[in-house]
Amino acid sequence: MKIDILTLFPNMFDGFLSESIVKRAIENKKVSINAHNIRDYSKDKHKKVDDTPYGGGAGMVLMCQPIFDAVDSLKSPKSRVILMTPQGVPYNQKMASSLSKSEHLILICGHYEGFDERIRSIADMEISIGDYVLTGGELPAMIVTDSVVRLVDGVIDSESHQNDSFSDDLLDYPTYTKPQNYKGMEVPDVLVSGNHKEIEKWRQTEKIIKTLERRPDLIKHKKGYLITKDNKTGEILSVEFNKIDGFEVTPKNDARREDIISVNKMVIVKPSFAEKVIKLKVDKKMRNLYDKFNYLLTTDDEDSTAAVLDEAVRYRGFIIKNYADFMGTKYRDTILKKLGIIINELNIKMNLIYEIKESELSGKTR
Ligand SMILES: C[S@@+](CC[C@H](N)C(=O)[O-])C[C@H]1O[C@@H](n2cnc3c(N)ncnc32)[C@H](O)[C@@H]1O
């Protein structure tokens, strides 16, 4: 890969290109990186590269000619010309990964007030490294170069960036090194267990938890994972996974390949959490039923009484079918007892209403 950087300050790149991974990548001929002085391409006899803005206003504006000519002389059909500007597309890891597969990048660094708007016409792409304004495009160009170079094949061990933050829309898992105990802070047991399967599982879960805690925006839109936590204790109460192409699930007692099934959604719920949620729902419904029951004490309306009786009978059936196993026996028995009383009372009331009705009818016929 080749990267050409157009700048008014090529010396700014000296340190950047002569240290660490970028330096090694250049030495190992994985990349060739050159910072070119825009001024060298100026046709002006004083090597002028900028001028005042039309219409007035502060600052100097980079002129078209030196930049058009520089790009012309460096460009080939495989080049991607990129303008560094705070008005560009916000830069991210996916863009870095895509750029790392290019053969040739030309990065244009603006300076001062910016550049002549017509320079946009020669760019294939405009990149912003964030919603803030720097004095020039040199640091943004270094950021893009650094993030791209480390992804070029053979520059660093691919395993070390596969798990990096953002590579799968998740933040990286927590890492630790020696000593195992530092000022009372212990390395998690699983990491020293030697059980690689368990370590992998732990890391995957930690990635999800960390992302949900720190950058939920990265995965929220995908509805991929939803973790519900107890606000007070921070304890994880449930984990919900949604995946378009499904999760493979291996039945535990028979791990043969053909037994693997694929599911699109998994919800893992702590029993105590399920109990709490069900309790909230049941209590609300019971309050509603009591309100209706109390109202019926003030009326002998047959239809309303029949409707509430029907609702209570149905709700008892619903609880037995759906909630009974998750409610805890004491709470379940209490609720079923209360519903039994409501149903019993309403049955008595219905009988009374019928009796009154019948006696009224027989009175009329007499
Ligand atoms: C002072 S800035 C000009 C800002 C310009 N007046 C504006 O508000 O859009 C000078 C140059 O720094 C570079 N620059 C500053 N902030 C940047 C950012 N967030 N991302 C990419 N380049 C940036 C650009 O090349 C820009 O032309």
C-alpha cells in the first residue's frame, strides 16, 4: 500500500513515521508513506498556496492550483483521494478497515480557514475525525494513516485486531497482566483457570456488557443484545439476544452436529427477576380487579357482574397456565386464594341477581 499526504507542514510527519508500528511497516515494505509539501506544486513565483476569501472574512484559504496539480501528478486509476475536513463523514473503524484494502491513498490536509470549495471536486471521499476543529489536517491524516496501516495485511498479527473495539460493533473485553493481585484487586478467576472455552465465553460476555454500559449506541440499533440490570446492585437480571441469522444451539446430552438447532432469539432471565416482573404485573392486575369488584358492591347490574366474573375466571386460568411456575409458591397460593374469593363472591352475587330477576318475573305474571 502507498499513502501520499499533501501538507503545508511535511516535517510534522517526521516523528510519526519514524516510531513503532508505522516505522516497522515502512521498513518491512508493507507500506510506503510520503508527506509532500503542497508549496512545491505552486506555480506562483513566490510559491504562494493560499489567499484571502472572496466576499471577505477572516483567515486564508488554500488555493486550487497547487492541490489540483499535486493530486494530478500523484494519482493513478487505483488511487483514492481523501480530503481531511471537519465537514466530512465521521471516521470509524469500518472505514479504516475498508481503506486498508486500497492500493493507494492520497490524503489532503487543509490549513488556516480551510480550502477553496472547488477542491472538493477532486476528492473521492471527505473524512472528519470528530466534531471539533483542529488547526490543520495533519493530525487527522496521521490518525487515518495510523488506523489504516495497522490493518494492512502482515503489519500486526491479525488476531490482535480481530477483537479490537468496534471490529464487531462491540468494545474490547477487559485485559489483565501480572501480578494476579494488585493492591487487593484480583484478576478474574476464569482467566487463570486455563479453560480456554470458558475464557472465550467470558470474554464474549464481557464485550457485550462493556458495550452496553459504555457505548449502547453501538449495538442498540441492531437490537442485538439487551441486558437488564438492577439499578441499585448492578446485578444482571436478564440478557436478551436477537440475531437475524440465528444462534446455533447444541443440545447438551448429544452434541452431534446434526442435532444443532438455530434460533433467532434467546432470552436468559434470572428466576428472581422473572418473579419480580410477574409480581409487578399480577399486583397491578389484581388492583384493577379489586376496583371493579368494589364498584360492583354499589350496583346489581347483571352484565357488569358477569363481565368481571368472566375476567377473574380467565385471569385465574392464565396465571395457572403461564405464571404459576415462576411466582414462588407462597405468592402464587395467596393470589389464587384471592382470585378464588372474588370468583366465589361474584358467583353468589350472580345467583342473587337471577333470584331477584326471577321473583320479579313471577310477581308480574301473578
Ligand atoms: C481550522 S480548520 C478549517 C475549518 C473550517 N473553517 C470549517 O469550519 O469547516 C483547517 C483544516 O484542518 C483540518 N481539520 C480540522 N478539523 C478537522 C477534523 N475534525 N477532521 C478532519 N480535518 C480537520 C481540515 O483539513 C481543515 O481544512
